Amino acid sequence: MKRTLKAVGVSIFLVVVLLVGFIGLTIGWQPFLGPRARPLTSRTFERTPQRLERGRYLADGLLGCMDCHSVRDWSKHDVPVVNNMMGAGDIFPAKGLPGRMVASNLTPDPETGVGNWTDDQLARAIREGIGHDGRALFPLMPYEDFRHLSDEDLASVIVFLRSLAPVRHSLPKTEIIFPVKYLIRSIPQPLTGPVPEPDLSTPVKRGAFLVAVGGCGDCHTPMKRGQPLKGMELAGGEIFEGLWGRAATANITPGPSGLSYYDEALFVEVLRTGFVKARKLSPIMPSWAFRNLTDEDLKAIYAYLRTVKPVKHRVDNTEAPTLCKVCGKVHGLGSQN
Ligand code: HEC
Ligand code: HEC
């Protein structure tokens, strides 16, 4: 009896040791401990006209805050905001997500919006992925990109949010399925030092920054189990299905199967209109938001895209979808890769 008990004790001990080692090496302890978060501060961002203007440019254009956090009519090519619901939040209308993702009401309404949240609660959510209630945000909210926003740009976005007309709009809570709900706790990373202005000294450097915070890669780099596929940066193939229909993202690298036939003028036109000559792009490609960008910024994005590694990967939404062995997705011309 004693010996059996001892054997059981030793086995339990071994299992625990193995489990501890396994968790340490694989997913880490964060899913059990809760996300890494810094304490909130009492900082506030002074409302200045310059910040308001810059904040509008960023939030209602490049960064897409008003794309996801507004109620929109996806049946129209320019995806307009409906019923003055700018910034009032919505359930994210995509299929295939691990749960119900609710982009919150960001207007200053005190009950259903962010009227009672502090500037630093917003700042921490935007760049560090911690919700106002301390939870880890699902990374569909692109906080990993926004991490690169300078302190001044962050302040500008928040000053803009404070200027929105308050809209009373209650939404259900985000509900993420098990085990994703716990796994995402390892994603948020606190920022404890200042984030300086980016280097915008050449068009290519400016473009690199705009592409990083503008989320081109979030859609245009194919993913596998939530991770970008190595060597396939900006090479397209990721599938987006929802109120806009079904579309695979395009290969926007410079190679023959990418944007080789583009010139700067065509690129600017496509990003402003959502049309490649006569071909209409799916509205999930947010040209209706990028059209607000200045010529200088759009040209810088193009200049940067010319410098990235060309990837051989044919994607064409006008062809019947077939399985692609390069990216593992089912998209037009997939079988020819
Ligand atoms: C691709 C869609 C998308 C974009 C772009 C986006 N968000 Fe979000 N955002 C979400 C979703 C979805 C959530 C909810 C995530 C969750 O509940 O886990 C969220 C959550 C938030 C929260 C946290 C709300 C809370 O409960 O504490 C804030 C604040 C926020 N977003 C602000 C912004 C701002 C500001 C921008 C632009 C700089 C932005 N978002 C861009 C989709 C988006
Ligand atoms: C929310 C996802 C999403 C984001 C963000 C996004 N795109 Fe797209 N993009 C798409 C999809 C989907 C298509 C394919 C649309 C189609 O074929 O109907 C596309 C198509 C394009 C095309 C047209 C290529 C062709 O077929 O000729 C260009 C150019 C492009 N995107 C550039 C960009 C750039 C640059 C950025 C960042 C500034 C960006 N996209 C951000 C989803 C996205």
C-alpha cells in the first residue's frame, strides 16, 4: 500500500514537472497569469487643433479606427457610415473568427461609449492591447501595429476620439472561444518608455512606417494558426469572408505575380478609388479609408512596396478558387502555384 502510494506520488510529481516544463517551453505562463499590463497613469493629452487634425487623418484613414469602430453599409462600394454611427462601434462582420468580436463604441457617450474612460485607459488599449477593464484584447484590434505610433500620434488619435459626437449605442461584449481566450493573454506587451517620432526622412522610410501602422501586412500576408507565414510577407492569399462577400488578398510585392504592372499613378488611383482600371476591388480592401491619405503618403507607400522582397505567388479573385500549396488557402489561381 505504502509503495503504491509512493509510486503514485512520484508519478504525479513527474507529470507536474513535465507539464511545467512543457508549458514553459510552449505557450508560456501568461495564459494562466493574465496579460502583462502596466499600471494606469493620470496623464491627459492636451486638446489642440493640430492634434485634432492629425488625429482625424490617422483615425479616419490610415489606421482604420473608424473602419472597424463604426456601423457601415457594406453593400456600397465606398462603405459609408450609416445613421451618423461614426465611431459608435459594431460587431466585426467577418466569418471564421474564434468568437464574437465587438469593436467598442469609441464616442464620448458616458454609458455606452468611452466618456468615462481616462486618456491613459485609451492609450493603453490602443498601443498595448489592454482593455479598459484589464483584459487582453483580441489582436484583430491591431495594437501590435499601433505599438509603433509615436506618443504625439497616439495623443492626436485620442484627442480626435474625444471630439466625436456622442452616440448612445449599446453593444454585446466580445466573446472569445476556449482556448483562444487564454492564449491571447500572451500577446499584449506594456510600453513603459516614450515612443519617439518615426524616421520619415526618405519616401521609403516614410512608406515603411505607413505600411507598418496601416495594417497592409495584417491582411496581405497569409497566416497560419494566427502567425504570418515566413517568406510570404505581403504576398497575399489570406481569405476575408463577410458582408462584403469572399475575397483573397492580392500579392502586393514587386514580382511578376505581384504589382509588377503598376506605376505610381496607377497605385495612387487604386488606393483612392478601389478600382484597378475597370476591375472593381472588394470593399474589404479599405480604399474608401485610404483615399483620405495625402499624395505624399500614398507615393511613399508605393516607394516602400517597390523595395520589399518579390514573392512568387499568383492570386486572382476573378478566377475560380482552388487550393494553393504555397499558402495553404483556397484562392483564384491557387492550383497554379
Ligand atoms: C480591424 C479592426 C479594428 C481596427 C482597425 C481598430 N480596432 Fe479597436 N478594436 C477592434 C476590436 C474587434 C476590438 C475588441 C477586441 C476585444 O474585445 O477583445 C477593439 C477594441 C478597442 C479598444 C478597447 C475597448 C475596451 O473595451 O477597452 C479601443 C480603445 C480601441 N479598439 C480603439 C481603437 C482605435 C483608436 C483604433 C485606431 C487607432 C482602432 N481601435 C482600430 C477592432 C479594430
Ligand atoms: C482589411 C484587409 C486589407 C487591408 C488592411 C489592406 N488590404 Fe489591400 N486588398 C485587400 C483585399 C481583400 C484585396 C483584393 C480585392 C479584390 O481582388 O477584389 C486587396 C487588394 C489590394 C490591391 C489591388 C491589387 C490588384 O489586384 O491589382 C492593392 C494595390 C492593395 N490591396 C494595397 C494595399 C495597401 C498598400 C494596404 C495598406 C496601406 C492595403 N492594401 C491594406 C485587403 C486589404
